[in-house]
Amino acid sequence: MPAVSASARPVRAEGQWMGKQSRTAGRRVRVAVAMGIATGVVALGALAGTTVAQAAADPTVEGTPCTPTTRACVDLDSHTAWLFDKGAIVRGPLQISSGGPGMATPRGNFQVEWKDKDHHTSEFNNAPMPFSVFFAPGGIAFHEGSVETTSAGCVHLTLEDASAFYDFLSVGDVVEVH
């Protein structure tokens, strides 16, 4: 058999040599397949919501700034909140008020720490905080309060909405504040 240059060799069965153009195309296919697998792995990881990096890549629930894995969602810029169950909105959008200048409501991902249906704050002259659901350091909570004025950092809800948040949320539930 006469000698054949590498670039002129025909494509052979799997595991054997192939022509120069076919080798390049083969590399492109391997890269594309690897990228597809990596994309699939990232997508599965985002659905699990196990890390902060993955949570940042999660899609948001339509019409909200929050991911489907959260239970309570707050948008400070639009003064709005929602409750989610398995990524579906079950209550909201609701009007809220939040912390004013010098007492801003913290942004971030939190968990419900504790609840008190008849809480009174020692910080502000024993003021009532009905249906309190505490979720952030410094005593930040969802509770009934005026949705027309700023708070000292808490998220104020109407009485009806505060009662619903209190009944719906459990210790450990995820709260996102944007």
C-alpha cells in the first residue's frame, strides 16, 4: 500500500486515525458535548439551591426578584412582599414598609429564627409587634405595623398579611430581601 499523508487519510472506525479536518471536527464535537454536560450539571445544581453561588444563578419567580427556593420574598425598592410554596406565589404582591434612613432593613438571604405572636419590643417603649417573625440579626422581623411610614428596620405588614406570614412561615424557612 502506498504511503498516504495524514491530511489525506480517510476517517476510520472508532479508535482509529482520521483525516486532519475530521480530527478538528471531532475535537469540536467533544468540546460541545463537554460544555453541554457541564451546563446540565450547573442547571441541576441551581435547582438544588445548595450554595450561595448556585442560588445566585437560580432563575427568579416571575414578577419577583426572588428564587423559587425561598418562602418569603421582599423587594425593598418596590415596597412589596410575597409568600412562596415550592416556587409558586401563594400570597402577594403585598404592600410593605421597611426601615428608614439610618435604620435600613438589611438585604440578603436569611432564615426564620423565631416567632412570637404577641411580641413587645423593649427597644421602643414596649411597643407591640403583633405576629412577629424574626429573620435577621438585630431583631429584624415581619410584623403588623403601618405600611405608610418607615420602620426601625423591620418589615411592616397589614394586620391580615402579618397574621398570614406568621401562620405560613416556620423556623428555618428561607427569607430573601432584595
